[in-house]
Amino acid sequence: MQSIITLPATSRALAFDGEPSDAELDVVALEMPLILAEVDLLDAEIMTLDRPATVLDERRIRRARHRVLAERRDLTNRAGLAQSGGAA
């Protein structure tokens, strides 16, 4: 039988208090429009699970998909500007 040896906890692991850092909260705030758009898309898709999709449902899903794509584009552009140091 082999014994299991636990590794000592590092100081970084001990310092973790379970709360997100300010930098992590900033990233979540930056991504929040995309998260909300994805939730709206999911809601629109869930509404059509138990019944046939109507024309209005299809339009709602299409608009939600377009919003998700637009938010992804905007998030990518903001992240690109932040990494490149701003506008040229």
C-alpha cells in the first residue's frame, strides 16, 4: 500500500481569502455586457424548448445572437486597445 503525501501549502495559497481581487472584479465588469447578452440569448432559446418557435421567437433569437456578436466584437476591440496602449 502506498501512502499519500500531502505537499506543504505555499504562502500564496495561505494568503488567498476567497474573495476576488480588484483586478478580477474589473475584468468581470468589463465583460458584463457580453455576459448579459449571452444570458438573453439563452433565455430566448430556452423559451422555444417546449414548443415550436414562432416568427417572433425566431426574431428574438436572431436579435440576441446579433447582440452577442456585437458585444464580443466590442470586448475584443477594447481588449486590443488596452494591450496596444491606446489609439494610434
